[in-house]
Amino acid sequence: MYSEKVMDHFTNPRNVGEIENADGVGQVGNPKCGDIMKMYLKIENNVIVDAKFKTFGCGAAVATSSMATELVKGKTVEEALKITNQAVAEALDGLPPIKMHCSNLAEEAIKAAIDDYRAKNGLLDENAEKNACGRRCDDIHHMHEEE
Ligand code: FES
């Protein structure tokens, strides 16, 4: 049912943990199952130099978080924003259709962490919040942390 890559990233997830003094932190939850993903980004000169995550969720959520942190490293903020949940799932050689919703967390956590980075640095344009929520507002409930 699961690809070898999914099993690998589930049993041996990359980049688990927190980044102290992260430049952007995003937390999102999946109301369908209650699973939560938190992503930490270190950003220098507009490039994501490090990423870590903590996920309280199913195996597919852990595997997609792990792959998402691998995918964003070395990318510019703009490139990272273009990473879709499909791209994360494809990088894992696919997910079973009923687990695709789990990969939404990865895409949304990247966007939430970048939103946080932009807000902290005065880079948030007036459309950013709308763009970040976008079409999946029904599925994903953003849980921005209280500062
Ligand atoms: Fe909740 Fe997979 S079942 S994210």
C-alpha cells in the first residue's frame, strides 16, 4: 500500500525537531483527523537554509513532513511557496488516494511558516493572508501561534 520511500521517511524521518530562533514557524491542523504539523524555517538572504518539523499525526503525515523539509532546503522563499502537496506526494513515489489529504498539511505548514517569516520581517503584502489560505480553507484550519 505504501511506497518504500514513504516507509523510509516514516520510520526514519529527516529533520525532526525544532529550530531555536527560527525565522518562520507555522502550525497547521487537519480538522478531518485532528493531526497537527509544526514547521520551523531558518531563512538567510531569502533562501531556506534549514527546516525542521514536529508532527503529531499519521504515518503519511510524518512522511510528508519529512519530505517537505527536505524539499524546501536550499530553495528561495518564492520557490518553496510553489511546492504543492502533490509534489511532496510525488517525491515519495505517491500516496494512497485516501491518504492524500494528509499531504495537505505539508504544503500548508510551509506556507504558514513563510507567512510568519514575512509578517515578522514586514514583507507581508495585503494579499498574502488570502493567498496562504486559498482554496483549502475548508479543509485546513490555520492555527497561528499566539506570540
Ligand atoms: Fe491525519 Fe493523515 S490521518 S494527517
